[in-house]
Amino acid sequence: MSPGFRRVLNAVIYGLALLLPVLWAFENISFYNVPGNLVDPFTDANTYLAAGERLNAGHLLYQLQPGDRFVLLVPGIFDSPLLSPPPIAVVWRPLAAISFGSSLWVAGCWLALLGTIVFLLRRIGPWAGVAIIAMSFSIGEQLAVANINAFAPAMFLLAWRYQRRAVAGFLLGSLAAVKLAPGAAIGWLAGSRRWAAVLAFIGTLALWFIVGAIGAGLESYRDYLGTLGDVRPTGWSVAGLFGSWATYAFLALGCGLAFVLGITGRKRAAFIVAVFTSVLGTPALYASGAVGLLGATAPWAFDRRVVDEPEVATVDVPDGHRVPLTSGDATPA
């Protein structure tokens, strides 16, 4: 392939990777605006807004009462006005208290997801563009619904980049506190011996549980558990294809495999398994939720030293400076 043709081909790939998701987003928004369509644009943001408003009004979180904002309910598929644990509603309490809170959230979703796309194109190149094009419908649908999953690709990327630090555990723990399935990522952290991140992951789950209990009431967790049996899994989820038991088996196997791969030194493979398990392990798997799979490209987006560099010990020297000590150095007297 000549250099000139390669440049043209790359330009086409980059252009399509940037354009197609936005076109799909506006196509979905237009479809939601068709008269008679019960799904509104940015429907998930509207669901979160309604949940925050109910808490601010002192109403029940998982039941609609007179005066509450309309939320689409589909009997036999999902009968609850909120399908997520209480922490997401607590986060939305301040957003629901201001007139532009929903617009702020939607803008954040677009910035996070499109910013991640630009970052991947810059760091990985055309192959990232091919992946983005393949997922353009999912990305467009996510932009049109503004679910918290819009932040998932960036959170996975940052978790990989800062895997040696507690921030990785905070990011993945926060995602697990709202989406549950990303809890499987602890297999990667533990298997890779990222102990600071593991402790932060556990601490973050505890923190969000307390935040939810304070902001929504401890009984909201009981009400949330009561909604789980009323939600029908989507047809292409693991639970929808094989039954509810398969979800638990899939999450356990994915978490275990990520742990084994990590502990045997296959840290990149462990991370990829953790991402796929976290994204595909939910019973409520929609096309929009698949955007989290973009996070699996993180090992190619960052320098290999993120994983390969050992933790370097340092020693004091007489002139007051600190120098690295490697295994080949003699032990100082």
C-alpha cells in the first residue's frame, strides 16, 4: 500500500469514526421525537432526574406518587421508575435542584464519550477508528439516552492508566456501586496485585453504600432489591439467552479468569477479560451499554511501562539525594 493511499484511507477512517456516532445520535433523537414514541430523548437522564426529584420531595424512590415526573414503565419488563441502586439518585439530588442540571449531565456524557473517542484515535490510530466505526450505533444510542455508561470507557481507560494507585479502585468501585456487574473487575486488580486499588475499591463500595443510605434512606436498598425480580432481562444479555443463573456464573467465571490471568502475569489479558465481563454481565444489556467495551483498548492506548515498570525502591545517598535501587545494584553499606 502506497503512503499516499494509506494517508487517504486513514483520513476516511478518522472521519467516519468521528461522524458516524454523532449521526446515529441525532437519528436516535429524531426517532424518539416521533409522535407516539414513549421514549424521550435523553431518556436515562430523565429517569435519573425524576429519581433525584422524588428524593428532594421526600417521596418513595422506587414507586411513583402523584405529582412525580413521568417515567416510562413497561409492565412485565420493568415496573420500577428506577432500575439502579440508590447512589445514582443521591448524586442527582443537587442536579435535580437546579434548572440546568439535566443539561449539565447530558453535556458531560457527550464530552466524556466523544473525548474518549478523540483520545483513542490520537493514541492508537486507525485501528481504534475501525473499532469505533464498528460500535458507532451503540455510541450514538448512548449519546441519545445519556446513561451513566457514557462515562464507562473513560473510567476503564483511567483505571488501566493508574492501576497502581487507589484512584483505579475508586473509579471501578464507583461504577460497580451503580451498575453492579463492574464488580467483577476486582478479579483483575487482585490478580495483578494492585493492592492499593483493591482496598480503594472495597472502601469506595462502602462509601457509596453509606452515601445512598444517608441520601435515600436505608430502606431504599430493601426497595431496590424488591425491584430486581420484576425486571425482564434483555434478549441478547447472558440472562436473556441462558437464564438468570447464567449471569451469576458468567460474572464469577469472568472475575475468576481475570484473577488467574493477572496472577500469572498476563495483566493485559486480565484487564480485557474484566472489561468484557463488566460490560456484558448485566441482565439489562442494551446496545448503548456496549460502549464500555471501548475501555478494553486501554492497553494499546498507554505506554507499556504502565504495566511493565516495576515499583522502584530508592535509597538515600550522602549528598542528600535519593537514587533508584535495582536488583542489580549492590546493597549499600
